[in-house]
Amino acid sequence: MREEFISGRLEREAGMIVPAYRNAESGTASPELIVAVCQVNHFDTRVLPLLKAHTAYMDRLGLREAQQLGQDLVHRATSNRDKWRERVDSLSEEQ
């Protein structure tokens, strides 16, 4: 019962779980898939916009070293997000 409650709450918070991701037998997504979707959502909605805004601000100030660091962080965050997105795709195919 508790696992169903936690799973349902995570699914609502993820906001990206679509019916195609759901397991036909249980009607819910696997915990691994929920975590992967939450990670993709987190990168898309919080991490990348913040890093991009910081990089643009550093550019306006003319701080090239800080701007380069920001661009490197955006690149790494994008790479991490893409890895989580691949995990979502692979887990959704398994279900």
C-alpha cells in the first residue's frame, strides 16, 4: 500500500509519465522508470535553464572565464540529461 502511494506521488510530481510508460498489468510505471523520468524533468526544468541564464549573465559582464565554465556545465548537464532520457526510452521499451 505504501509503495503504491509513493509511486503515485512520484508519478504526479514527474509530470512526464504518459500512458505508454505504464505497465499493462499493474497500471503504474516501474520505480526505475519514474526515477529516470524525474531526472530528465529536473534537468529540463531546473538545471539547464539556470545554467544557461548564468552563462548569459557572465557573457554580459564580459567574464570570459566564468562564461566558459558555464558553457562547460551546460554541456555536462545536457549530456547527463540525454543519458537519463536514453534510460527512459530503454525502460519504457521493457515494459
